[in-house]
Amino acid sequence: MKNKDIVLKTCLTALALSVAGLANANPVSLGSASEFTVLSASGAVNCTNSTIEGDVGSAVAGTKTGCMQSGEDVTPVSQDIQTDFSTAYSALAVEQCDNTLTTLAGQVLQPGTYCVDNASTNTGGVLTLDGDASDTWLFKIGASGAGASIFQLTNES
């Protein structure tokens, strides 16, 4: 079991883009954006007690604070990367939600597409993703959704 303590920001959508595809859909090509674990067009990444395994990219300098990281910091990202990110984002944005949640804290979720309420805050709880290594979760989080959560991955997810 792995624990990840990640502060959720609107750029969590970028984390969701690091997946190969959805369980109920064809794989989404990330193009040059696939090299990134976190990629943000304008948001900030703020971590506490976490390590980001891979590259972090942002169009805006100085947006990552408090994170330990094993990859490169790429700021600003190239226009090609931004275009590939936007293309993948557009492909994922049309996915219908399997469930709409008001919080992620305390949830145990199977693979699928989850919408999180625009006014959601996710503080002080554990989100458990329960599935296999080949399974995919997509989180579509409202613009003002933010907060600290622990992600717990089980069953090889």
C-alpha cells in the first residue's frame, strides 16, 4: 500500500492527464505532455510530505512549493507541450461522470470518472483508489475545489 499526501488544486486535472486512458474509453494520447507527472497551464502545485515521481511543468515560473521531486522542473513549458496538454484535456473533458462527489476524503473508489463539486474541500481524509495497476481514475474537479488529502493506492493500483 502506498500513501501520497497531495494538496489538491485545480491543477489536479493535470495529474489525471498522466493516465494512459479511461476504463470505458479509448486511450487518450498525451503526446509530449506524457513526459510529465504534473503539468499546469497556470495553477500552483503545493505539496506537504510528498514526493513527486517525475517531471513537473508549468507555464508560470515559481508555482511549485514544498515538494520533493525526483524529476526535472520545466518552466516555462514549450508551446508544443501546452498544445498537446490542451488536446488531451479537451478529449478528457467530454467524459461523462460515473459519480458526482462532494468530497474525496474518506472515499474508497473503484476505477471510473468522478466529478467533484465545485465548492468541494478535501481536508483531513484519506482517498483510497482500489484497483489494478492497469485501471484508471479520472477526477474532474471544480475550479474552486482545493484541500489536503492523502491518496492511498491498494491492490496494485
